[in-house]
Amino acid sequence: MKVKISSYLTTIALLTSINVFAFDLDALKKLGEELQKSMPQQLDQNGSSTPAQSPGTGSSPMQDPPKRSSNSGALSFCESEDSVFGFSGYTTMNLSGSPESIVAEYFDIDPTLAELQIRDHLFTIRPVIGVTFPEVITDGGMWSGEARSRGVELIMDPSLTTLAQVIQASKQEKKGFGAVDIQVPESKLVMALVAIQLEPLLKDKSLPDRLLSEARKPGKYAGGISVKSRLAFAVSARWELIKQNNQRLFDSYIIQSGNNQSTKFDRSSFAASRSCKLCFDTIDWAAAGGIPNWRHASMVAQGKQMRDQMFGNKPAYNPINWQANVAALRAQALSLNENTAASFESAKGQSRSEAKGAEAARISREGQNTYGGVPDPDLDQAISIMQTQTPRYMEADKKEALATALKERMVLVNDIQSMQMDLLSATFSGNYSYVDIGAKGNLLNSLTRSACLVAFAERRAARASEVKLPDPSNTSEEESLLR
């Protein structure tokens, strides 16, 4: 018997976020009713429903393997719609002028120092965002992979040409009748985030406010025609509180960021599996005293209590070797990252001082304590690699080492996927606490995001060095780390 993952994705998505429905209590109640109906059944490959089997009553169901695009190469999972953050690849815009002239309209950037200036400001933690730019650009609260890809590309290539692409995309406007594609308002969100990061170089300091207003507009995506960017509302809320000292609008926007959007998607969509981390981190911060006597704190507490009562009253999912497998995957990621970092730095003769790292950590702690930004420790090393200029390898041995690194990272991501599939099976069984499953799902998502971000940097180096990407269907020579 075969389980169609997409048939249950919306339900599973709602379970794999610890903080889902902090505000949307009616949706929480509705989810409980739907689970009672749907969890005792599974769909076979023909779409017919059959009684579910518990792990102890017979053979466990098999899941479809994750979809892989035939032209995506080794990083297809990182780029596809069923990935953690739905990176769909970089699409270039037709520029209305030279990159220099387009950028000069918005920023005071010296063309001879452009990369250094952009890179320096892009990786500084700003209070409005509260976390690093790579973390927020890959937040699940942004739906459009097309919009997100431009932000990721700017991280990899902080040049006037790439910044001009971000600006040009933000100038898109709705055409014709019907709903606009969500990538249009979210392209304005990406530009708002970049403007906030590059604020010292920004000519018009009110630009982020106008862009965020446009970014909050609904669009069509994944079968839905009135989908809103949850991340746009979270950033808008933080902008109003921190820049405008407007708690009334903060309350309005942060509540909307917590609203459930997944019910608007087509049931076969993978987009619903993403959860807006910045949204709920900010909600938790405000409710925990970040805003003294916050009037919505009791509602947040009520939502969590209801969640725990409905979904947390079963045993935790603790299979043999789960912790050991997670530790092995994290250790492997750390080892691969260290090798990549050393290779990137030596290739360009670069080094990062410990003092600079300590200063970044201090700023991160301040942002977390003051404004509720919660950094993801699994991303720290990935981000440091992305800050390093992409090298070009000429020597044959270094090219071979880079190809091997990409293949090993592909195996790492596949192993993380395997654990995610096990977690999905546990969810289908209905035998375990969904709150515990949600926590474990978030942990695996964090590992995936880190692995994919470094993989993007490695692939960029491979392209610059004319290194052939590994075949994603051929990992026979590589051994899984899972026990």
C-alpha cells in the first residue's frame, strides 16, 4: 500500500510547527476535527481510502519518494517546492538601465567598493529583522521561491548587477484582471529586507515602509488566489514597533502573520509545509514579556494550551538511534562545512578574525534579548561560508575535491530526508504526540536549510570552476550515515 504524501501535506504541515495557531483558535479546533476524520485512513495509489495500519499490526506503509526535477541536478531537493524553503532557482529580470544607474536611484554605493559595502551591511543584524539576512530570506513565511532566489543570489554575489536585479523585480506591477502572482508582492518584500539591511546607504529612509505596504497585498500561489505573505506581516509588525513606535499596528500585523494560510492552498501543494519562524518567534517574545502586559499574551497562552491538550497527550516519538542519527548528521554537516570553509578561504587567501565573530555574536544576543530575534545555531557556519567570496578552482585536485564535497552533501541531505519520511510515517500512525513530532520536524528542517545553503555556495564555486555536478540518481558509492 502506498501513501500519497501530498494528500496529507496540509495536515502534516500544521502538525510540524510547534507554534501553529497561536492566534487562530478556530482553525486549531477545526484541525482537531479533521484529524479525527482523516487519520484513521490512508490513501492508496489509486486514491481509494483504506483503514490505516499501526506499526504493530502489519507492514508499514511506503511513501512516494520526494519529487525531483530532471534539470535540477544534485540539489533538486533543495530547490523543489517540497523543500524546507521552496527555492525555485534564479530568474533574471530585463533591466531598465545599467546596474549602476538602477542602484544609484536608491543607494549611495561606490561602484569601486560595491561588493565590500553590500557584503558588510548585508550580514549585519538589524533590529527590525532581528536575525541574519540569510536566515530571514529562507524563512518559511515567504512563499515564492522565485522572489526568495533573488535574495539568496545577492548573498552569493553581492554585486551591483545582482542588487539591480532585486530592485528591478520590486518594480513589477499587477497586469490585467485577476489576482497577481505572489512573487510580485514578495519581490517587494525582498527589496524591503535589502533596504533595511543597507539602510546606512539608503537614500530614502521611508522606502521600506512603502515596500512593506505593497508586500502585504494578497496574490495567487499553489492553487490559492488570496494568499498573503506571512513574513511580510511579521517584518511589518517589527518595523512599526521598532522604527515607528506604533504598538497598535504591531498588534494588528503580528496577529495576521500568525493566521493560518495553508487552508487556501490546493491540497496537493507542498507549500503548506513551511512555517514562518520569525512570525512565531516574535509572537512568543511579545507574549513572554517583550512587550510588558501585552494584551494578546493570554490568547497566545490559550492557543498553546489547546494545542498541547489536543496534540500533545500521546507518547513522544523516540525510535532507536534517533538522537544518535541526528548527532551523526550534525557532525557530518559540521565536518563538510569546515572543509568547504577552509577551501574557500585558502583559495582567496581570506580569513575572518575571532574578534569579528565575537562582535557578531554579541549583536545577535542583543537582537534576541531586545527584539525577539532567535538565531538558528545550525545556520551559523553556513552563513559564515556564504559571507566568503566564491572561489574559482583551477587545479584538477581541487576541482575533484569540490565535486566530491557536493556528492557527500547530497548524501547528507538525502539522509535528512529519510528521517523526515520516518517522522511522516509516525505522524500517519496517530500513535505519538504531534507536539513532539513538530519539534523534531523543526530540528530536521533546520539541518536541511543549513545543508542546502552551503550546497548553493558549493555549486556556485563548481560553476565558476567548470566542475560537473554529480548525478543525483547515482549515490551507490556513498554510504548513508543513518544507523
